Amino acid sequence: MGLVGEILLLPFAPVRGSAWVMRQVLSEAERIYYDPATVRAELARLEDQLEAGEISEEEFDRREDELLDRLETGMRGSAGTGNGTAR
């Protein structure tokens, strides 16, 4: 894009900057959400809740399946990065 295009798009710079920030925040949130260490910590808390009688066995099984799916997705996403985290 040339100088004229940049000048014409200058009024939209705040919108473009906001969109970039939103993409960065979303990317970081997804990285944390699928991070294997985060999921393992949530699995440990879930098991503690079951042992304390705070949740039922059915609730434990349902939430455990969701967490294991997240863990699998995170591990699959990190296979190419080599850093142990998704994305």
C-alpha cells in the first residue's frame, strides 16, 4: 500500500490498533486455556473437590472428560511448537 493509501486509512488507525490488541488478548487466553499445566492443575482441583464431597461422581466424570479433551487439544496444538504449550 502506498503513501496515499496510508494517508486515506489514517483515520482508521485506532480501529486497526484495537483489533490487533483484541487478537493478542484472544491468542493469550487460548494459550492459557489449552496449556497442559493449567489443565493438569484444574484436574487436581477437580479431584480434590470429589474427595471432599463437594461434587458428585457424575459431575466429576463430566468435567474430567471436558478437561481431558482440552488437554488432548493442547497437547496436539503444542506438538509442532516444542514448548509444551498450545499455539
